Amino acid sequence: MDEKKYLTIDGRQIAIEGERNVLEVARKAGIEIPTFCYHSDLSVYGACRLCLVDIAGRGGVASCSTAPEPGMVVKTSTKQIRAMRKIAVELLLAAHDQSCTTCYKSTSCKLLDLANKLGVTKVRFKPGFERMPLDNSNPSLQRDNNKCILCGDCVRMCQEVQGIGVLDFAGRGSHSRVVPAFGKDLKNVECIYCGQCARICPTGAIIPKNEVSKAWELLDNPEYKTVATIAPAVRVGFGEAFGMPVGTDVTGKITAALKQLGFVAVFDTTFAADLTVVEEAEEFLRRVTAGGTLPQFTSCCPAWVKYAEQFYPELLPNLSSCRSPQAMFGAMAKEMLPKLFDVPREKVKIVSIMPCTAKKFEAQRPEFSRDGDRETEVVLTTQELIQMIKGAGIDFNAIEPEAMDLPLGFKTGAGVIFGVTGGVSEAALRYAYKKLTGKNLANVEFKEVRGDDGYRRAEITIGDNKVRVVVVHSLSNAHKICEEVKAGKADVDLIEVMACPGGCVGGAGQPVYVGMETRKQRAAGLYRVDRNMQLHSSEDNPYVKEAYQNILGTPNSHKAHELLHTHYQSRKRIQDEDVLVSGSDEAQEKLPVTICVGTSCFKRGSQQLLQELTDFLKENNLQDQVAIKATFCHERCDRGPTANVDGTIMEKCSFEALRAEVVKRLRSAVAK
Amino acid sequence: MEKELSSATQFGKVCEILDRYDRDPAKLIPILQAVQEEYRYLPEEILTLVATSLNLPPAKVYGVATFYSHFTLTPKGKHIIRLCDGTACHVKGSTALLDAIRKRLGLTGKQQSTPDLLFTVETVSCLGACGLAPAVVIDDKVHGQVTPEKAVALVEELINAEA
Amino acid sequence: MSNISELSKDLGHRVIICAGTGCVANGSLEVYKAFQDEMTKAGIHLIDTPDHRTPLDGDQQGLHLTKSGCQGFCQMGPLVTILPQNILYCKVQAVDVPEIVAETLVKGNILEKYLYLDKSTGKHCHGTDDIPFYTRQKRTVLANCGLIDPESLPEYLKENGYDAARKAFCDMTPAEVCKQMLESGLRGRGGGGFPTGRKWEMARIQPGPKKFVICNGDEGDPGAFMDRSLMEGNPHCVIEGLMIAARAIGADEGYFYVRTEYPLAVKRLRKAVEDAMAKGILGKNIFGTEHCLTLHVMEGAGAFVCGEETALIASIEGKRGMPTPKPPFPAQSGLWGKPTIINNVETLATVPLVIRDGVAAFRADGTEQAPGTKTFALTGHVLNTGLIEVPMGTTLRHVVESVGGGVTHDNGDPGGTFKAVQIGGPSGGCLTAEMLDTPLDYESLRKVGAMVGSGGLVVMNDHTCMVRIAHFFMQFTQNESCGKCVLCREGTKQMLALLDDIIEGNATAETLTLLEDLAHAVSVGSLCALGKTAPSPVLSTLKYFRDEYEAHVFHKTCPAKQCKNLLKPTIDAKKCVGCGACARKCPVGAISGERKKPHVINEALCIKCGACAEACKFNAVI
């Protein structure tokens, strides 16, 4: 029975080797069956119908949902199927805002590509779609329902891979649309801006927000000293857009191109990654020795941080207080460069080149601004920089590589591998090894934490110590480990979380890619860079040492905390109006009382609190002096139930305490 | 004041409903049906509460609420007039009925409820009362073999009763 | 052909008021109340709904007064049946009741004026024994429906109820149950006609222990109400069918999924399930065996597509009712990923008959390929509308002309001209007069581009525009498309737009070609059966009534004179008396003429609003 089994596709015998479906078998054989909604890492949806093939005896079936069977005779392109595909594409185009010439996705749009391939020269149907407003109010992503073809890729990405479900279908039939809850903007819902929806979107319906013009504005202003910094993962994704093999390291070329664009200096966020390693590993060792909150979660992924703030406020003390490398870079650059360039702080502008859309959100967090001056002024994705370079007419393939500027352009291999899942852990382990044993590592590669599984466990022995590490990527896996930690069953000391599949190399700001192969090759590229570097441990970075000597003092010092650490806040998932429960809204003389009835508070008895207060007021004829509102979050979920009596937030609130506070306030109001 | 206090107890109603269905996300549809029965529509904040209580993404609850035609996210009128537009009713002239009723109430296909929220006019695909075609259901009472004149007369009756 | 009178003998002396949706709408609940009052007043001993202890024979003094489910003859409702004489009074109103009680119940006189008048013979019919609408049917599945009290479990038990379930649980193995179903040749009554036994066998051989059975009561086809009548009229027989299905595959949990538009069916099913639980028929240790079965009744929330198996499962799971690709079939991986079978109401109502009476008895009716009987909802321009049951393979002609009593004019008078019959709802097709001898069975109908579907039969007279009928169904499918797959979502929308063009006179030859190409693409490419069959009404009318499409497209006329934009009103000079009413009504002043002389319409000005035709008392505007 070990003999190979075969099926026939378009007259060719092809072996079945454990493929899930006919489409995969055909792909393996180099026969590309068109599809919008099939992705190997998402569930089978079967909605676009383009992958229909003819199977002898069964007629037209969707190849994405049909398991390969020995002896099957498959035809992928019969007359009937070609006609159907062409009509399907015409139908999609008729319901699509065909502003292709100005569309960001015009060069990577699957719909446009397929229309060309199928020879659609005219759309015979009447255009018909209800025009919907652009969702453009958040810093990271832009959503345009008029370009949505309802393939559901983003919906499944967010639900299945990220485990969140920000987007879903609403409405029915031709009124269907993909929207956040209640059709709100992404800004007002639980979106964490990882942008994986944009990455997988076949058209321009969800795209990273474009800030190229902002970058040009900075460069055009002679008063500014505008510098660029590039994240580790950018260097191995960039070359794809210029026909280079996936994973090619083009750091030098990017540096040269950035200089040509007019940046006064080009630095490396990897320098800050080295700082992060030192700070984070020190923090970890301190938690271990001083009995701090463990396990420690990494905090360099801004999408993960927002996720934790929204969904696991009770675990925020477990998050490393370290800023992300981007935010550390911003703080350090703003500290050092004004002196270097001899200009005021606000004249130094930092443009950060990131593989990531959530970094755009992170850069505008108020913690990372001083007096309204953002530490990182503009965040460009890899794709945006590619666009800038192409737009400036730079022949990237021909440009001679240049070296980055010092001091912030110097890095070690430990910082570089931040761009791939497991990299942060590995870098921290290298640091911890030396710190704990005082010895240099013979082999710096911790293969135990490498790999592509979404949830990996490793136990590393360092001298007499054992460090239990969990590395996760994709937030559905983060959810898993968070639940384990909450339940006290995690059995782990250090947890690395990256929101994007594969880590930053798979970020949504990178050139559009399909399938896992691309991101694996980018990861391999980063490991190659590490191998080719002279230094592999962050503490060996001479400029990091210098920074500690001149500015920061020791790791986790007061100054280090000021510049390199941050704090977190619980966040409301859905921004909405409070519900007036009792006491009309118009009267001004009323004592406002808000009680949280969000999930966490609800479980802790907020409903009863609400009822008891209402009853109390009614019994004592006080109902027209108090306006009670129910809200969904006071953002202190770990300390619920919470109530807000005219600005005073009461945590773990009992009815007695609430009653006392209300009565006190009413009395003082009467006294006045 | 009475009215507002009663809304406090109504807020408790959704919690009762959730408990009645064991806070089971699989019972989302019966829960939404019960919520709609209680509030006459599905208010956004109640849906958010349902979502968080069931540990479902709010977008999913919104998706379900907008998929089924029985659910409404806007308040419906006091009197609900449902016209059957099944095949039998259609071939026997249900369109004329619809036109007549809409004309009398000043409604269109897009605007289904009168501004004073006294009336909502809807069409349903089939009431299964084909023997009575064309059929109209007014506040759950089925009227069979309705003519446009009779339909308008039925509406007039309600208007007069409300006046 | 009727076997109703035979059954009715068991039911003793009683007055049955039809309480199906149709009769209730016509006031049958008031009639019931009036009977209660008047019978009490007349000193007739009213026996409550009997329980097990009350003998149900006619020797007892007094009468039962019961409400029944739909008796099928909705148009003549409210219906009052008096047993044991088996008298059927039609269109009874509450005010008529004193007379009926005094004359018929007390004195035994039959009141002719309430009897059904057979217009073809001019004779009054006594009851179901001689009313052609009933005698020309074969009511098997529907036999008890309309006689027994649907809310009474004892009454169902008296009619050998749950005997078949007992047999399946106590005397048969699951494999034997499946085998008997397979041999009976029973095929799904809900649409495709998949052999029930094969479906069950597929689920039976799946590994357990958890499996589900589901009764699909989401009957949403416009113009079909067979399942509603069964669930309202005889809920216990549907439960029994589902029990046998559960036994066959080894399921211990099941659902009734009933559309929300059927509140009475939901209520009666809920009560029937509760009663059966209380009686120990459902629940733990069924019939003393180790088997358990819990049944839930779930109300739909208004989505036609939930009639599709995978969408229905999604809906029970609390999701948007969107179909998923098959395979996997529900029998392999259904509700919560467990083996699940879904059967339609009528199929399940037939199951107890198959188990109880055996294969041979079941195969006595119908054809070799499609044994048994099938219910249809006969509506439209036909004299007798209502719920009917005939053996599979009966010709359309028999149904329309014999049972239905022939085609009517628009006003309901007999003598209309047959144009088409639409069968199978939005998934079916329109058939012409030439096809009236087509036997009603799965294969024959499929061959002519229609389908049995759930069994809606809509008869249309020559005043019906077939393009508009196609448009009507397309509108329906477009509204009910779930929106998941491209071809159904966008395709139905565009087909509707093309039909709009045809109706409004904006179509060209290209419109027709495109419509046909699109219809084929949608039927090839759609994800689920709703989408795949959505083009059927278009394709079948294009096939059989192409000349009508061409008239609309090329000559800009509507032969049935239904499409306003294509009307070219002219005034028949012979009929016109020159009163000027039309000219006064015309909003654009397109009509002129001297007083008392024939008027004329200026075609260039006319906006085809039809106001002139409405205004004319002499039918001179044509």
C-alpha cells in the first residue's frame, strides 16, 4: 500500500503526497488555478468559485474543497469553466470601484491580474455598488469597502490566525460587506493594527496607511535634520520588489538610496534592538532574582502590546516595561542627535522604516512624544520606502551600497534576528548566558527557539540555571499562552510574542507575499546576516557600551527607565456611548454615576451593583438627583467591578462603598 | 422618571436572558430573538453587552444580527404590517396592495416606518397562507384575500383607533 | 381514492374546527368559541380533548369539540367537519353556528347552504367523500392532518402513533432501519430527492458516539406550505419520524429548525415535544431501552438560505447562515463537526408509515423510481387552491384540471386559459400546456428543466407575463442570497438588472445573450443549491417562452399586457363613447378628441401610466 497514488490533471499524472485538496496538487505540478479565497494557512471558504475544475463523473467542483483521490481525472480549464471564470471576474469588477490607476494596489492587485489573464476587455454588466465612506481615521490602515470583493480573507485572517475577529461580514446578499462591529471605524474597535488583513487582501480594500508625502515634507524642509532608521526585517524583504531573490540582504543599498533621497543620516533600529536586549534581559534577571512578576512577556511588538492592553489587562504587569526598539531608538536619537547636529530637539526628525503597520500606531502613542513633539515623526513601511525610491527614479539594482552612520547605525547579529520569531528570545539568551556564566558562547545559535511553529517551548540550561521559554507568533497563539498563564499552568519564565506570522519578516508593511515560503526565506536571510556579522551579542556593541557610559548609566537605571521604558494602560475594546440607565441626561444638577458592565466587571457582580443602587435611590426618593449610566469599560478590568462617581473611580466596588460615596457627594452638593 | 427607572430593570432583562440561555455562544440566535422581543429591536449597546458576555467578537454578533431579516437594529413601529409577496400572493396582486398601503402611510421601499413610529410596513417572502392570497398580516392577525381598498380600510381603522 | 372517512370512524362523535393558519385568518377561532357556547346552551355534553382513559367510541353521550391542523382546502375556510357523518361545512362564520348546532347537531339535518358546491356539476357535496378536491387526491401522509387534535398526544397514540418508533427502537437494529428505508425507495421530499435510506446509512457508518438529527422545517419557498401544515396539523408524526432517524444513525440529540414565520408550528412542536418527554417517549430510556433522545425546537430568524443543509447547521451553531462547501457532507461532519442528518418535514412524516406499514405498502403508490405520495401546495389561478397529496407520478394535468378544478380568470371565476405552471419555487421552472402530461416525479421534472422542489405548484393564466414571473423569482433569490459566493451574490443581482431592462423596454439582443450566458455561469459556479438553481426560472422561461422575451426585447411589447413601459395604449373607436374621462385623467394631455366622438392617444406624448385605462368605464382603452 506504500505505492504512490496518482491523479490526472490536464492530462498529466501527478502523485498525491498528502495534499489537502486538488488545488494544492495542481499547484505542486505548476498548474496555477485562480483563486481569491484559498490560502493554505486559512480555513477553506469556497466563496470565490474561481478555482472550479471539472472532475470526471462529478462535474464542476471547487478544487479548494475537494480532497484529491487516486484516479481522479481533473480538467482545470474547460470551455464551460473558462466562461464561468470570466463572468465571475466581470461580476466582481462591476461591483468594484475600478479606480485602478490611482489604486495603491494596482501593481499587486489579484483582481486586476486575473482580469488581464482571463482576457476581460470589457465589463458587460452595469456597475452597481453602494458607495461607502473610507475608513481612514486610524494611524495604521485604510479600509475602502468600495474595493472589497468579499472573499473573506481578512475576516478569516483576523479570526483564525489572530484570534480577534475585528472584521466580519454584515448584511446579506448583495448588501453584504466586511466591516468592524456596527460598521464603526477601525479606530473605535479592538483592532490592533497588525495589518495582516491588509497583507492578505487581494485588492486595495485594506491597505497600510500611506505617509510617503509626510516623509517628503520633512525632507523638503531645510530647517529639519531628517534621519532615517531601518528595522531588521526590512533589509531582507526589500529586494523582492526589485527582482532579487527572497531574503537578499540589501542594507547597504537601502542606506545609499535613503541618502540619495535626502536623509542627513541613516541609522539602524537594530542598534536600539541591542539596547532592548540589554534592558529586557536585565529586567528579566532582576525579576527572577528579586521575585518580581513572572513570567515576563516581551514588549517589542506594538500589535501585541495593544492586544494585551485590550484583552489581558490583568497580565500587563507581566509585560516587560521595555519600549520597543523603534521607541527606544526615537528616545535615544532625540537625546543624542540634537547635540550631534547642533540643532534644537524638535528640528531633528526621525523617519522609521518598518515592516509593520502597528508601528505607525505606536509612534503616535502619547508616551512617545514630548511637548507634542513626536520622537518618531513618521513611520514608513517597507512598501512605502520602495514606492519613494521608485518614485525618485533611483535605480536600486545599480546603486552602490553605502555604510550606515555612527553611532546609531552600529549593530550586532543579536539585534538583527529581532526580525524573526524566536529572535528576541535568542538574543536575550545570548546576553543572559554571558551575564550568568561570565563566559563567551562557543556557539551563539540557540536552535531550540528557532522555527516556524506558532507555539514553541524550549528549556535552556545556562550554567546552573534553567530558563523556560515559550515563543509564539500569531495572536491566536498568544491567546493560548495568556490563558495558560492566567490559569497558572504556563510553566514558563520568558514568553516572546510576535503578532505577525513568522515575526516581523512576515509583517504587513513588507512587500505583498503569499504562502509561507517567502517569509521562511526572509527569516533565513536574517540568520545569514547574523552569521556574517562580527558581533553576535548585544552587550558587545561598542556604541551600546558608550551609550551606557555617556547617557544611561547602568541597565535599568533611572535614566534608562526615562528613555527606554514605558507603561501600559487597559484599553476599551469598543468605543461607544454609555447607556443611560436612570436620571435624564439633560438636567445638569445631577450626580453622574457610571458603573462598568463590561465582561470582567460583569463577572464580578456589576449588574447587581447597578440594580442595588437603582433600588436604593428609588426607595429614598433620590432618583432625580443621580444620573446612572452603564458603560462597557473603565479600563481597569483587573480591579472590577468599577464605578465612577463624578470623576472618582472606585475599584473593587461594593454596594456599601458606592452608596456611602454617593450619599457623601449628595450631601456635599446640598451643603454648597 | 418612571420610564427611566423601568429601563434600569430592562437592562437587567438582557442579563436574565443571557442567564436563561446559559451564556452559551451557540445560542446567540435565540438570545437575540429574546432580546428583540424584550426591546422591540436590537440596541447597539445591548448587542455589545451580549457579545462581551458570550465572549464573542462584537463584529460577529453584529454580523449575525444583520444577516437575518427577522432582526432589526432600528426601532420598529407600534403596528407592524407585513405583506406576503410569495408566488401565490404575487400573481394575485400583492404589489398593488403594497403600493396602496405605502401610499396611504407615505412610505417607500427604503423608508419602512412612519416617522411617528406608529407603523412599519414590511414584505415577507411567504407566509405559507397561499390559499388566502393575497395575504396581509397586521399585528400578527392574518387577513386573507385582501384588496387594495380593504387594505387601506384596515390601515384607516388603526389610524382612527390611535387618534 | 380517499381514505379519510375510514380514519374518521375512529374518532367518534365530534365537531372538528380547522385551526390551520388559513382558517384562523378567516375567523375559525371565533367559530370554535361559538360552538363551545352554543353546544353548551343546547345542552350537548362537551367532552374535553380525550386522554387515554376516555374511550373514543361513538357510544358515549355527548360530543368532542376539537381544533385540527390544516385540512388543505384553505380557500373554503373556516372549515367545520362533523363526525361520524363526515359532513364538511365551508366558509362557516360565528354567526352561522347557532343554526348549525340547532339543525345539524341536535336534529341531524344537513344544511345545504354550507356544503361545498361543485361548480362543474352544480351539485352540493356532502364532505370529503364526494368533494372532488379531496376524492381526486390520495391523502396518506396528510391523512391525520386535519382530523386529529394536533395538541393531543393521546389522540395521536390512539391512531397507532409512535408504534413505528417503538418498532424501530425495540425490534430493529439501526442497520435494519436503514435497510428498510433504502428498500422503500423513499426520497427526500424537500428538493433534490436524495434517497433517505442512503443518507441515513452514510451517517450510520460514521463513528460515534455523538451524532445529531435535524428536522428541516425552514420551508421558505414562496408558494409552498406543506411542511407548515404538517407541523401544525400533526406534529407528533414529524417527531416520530425524527426519532426513527435518530435510531437509524445512533443520534441522541436532535433539532427542529422551524422558520420564524410559522409561530403556530413552533408552538405546537414545542408542546408536542414536551408532551412526549413527559410521557417518556422522548428523553431517557426510550421504550425501556438504553437509548436516549433529546429534541430541541429552534426558531429561525428569517433567512431562506437556511433551508440549505450547511447553512441551517451554521444557524443552529449561532452563526450567519452561510453554506459551506460540500464535501464534507453533514452526514460525515455536520453540527459541531459531528455526523448529522437533516431531513425535511414531509420526509420525516412519511418515515413512520414506511416503518409501520412496510415497504410493499409504501411502494403501492407512486412510481418505481419515486414511490409514495407527495404533497403539493396548489395555488395561483386555479379554482381549488390548497394543500393536496397525490401519488408520485401523477400528471400535472390531473392536479391542475381534476384536483384543482381548472384554471380561473383573474377574478377567480372558472374558465381561464392555462398558460403555465410554476413548479419547485425559486429553484424550479415554468412548464407549458404541452407539458401538462408530465408525471410529477424527480426525473421527469428535471428533464423538462423544473424540479419537485418543496412542492409549490402555482398555476398561471394567460394574463401572466412570463418575463415578470422570472423577474419575481429572481428578485426573491437575490433578496435571499446569502452573499457568500460571487456568482450567486453578484449574478442574481445582474440577472435581475437584465430582466429589469427587458421589462422596461431597454433591452437589446445582447441583453438576451448576456442573460443566458450569465444564467449558465451562475448555475455552474455557485456554491450551494440555492445559487445553482437560482437561474432555473430564467432558463426555463427562456426555453419555453422565448417568443415572449423576444416580444419584449425586439418589438417592445408585452403580450400579456403586464409591463407598463411596453404598453401602447390605444382607444378602441368602436367602444369609445367620447365621454372625455380619459382625457381629463391623462397627466400629460396626450388624449384628444371631440365630445361624444372617439378619442385618440398621441403616442409621442404618452407616458404609459395607465391612468386612461383606469378611468374608462367602457373598456375602450386597450
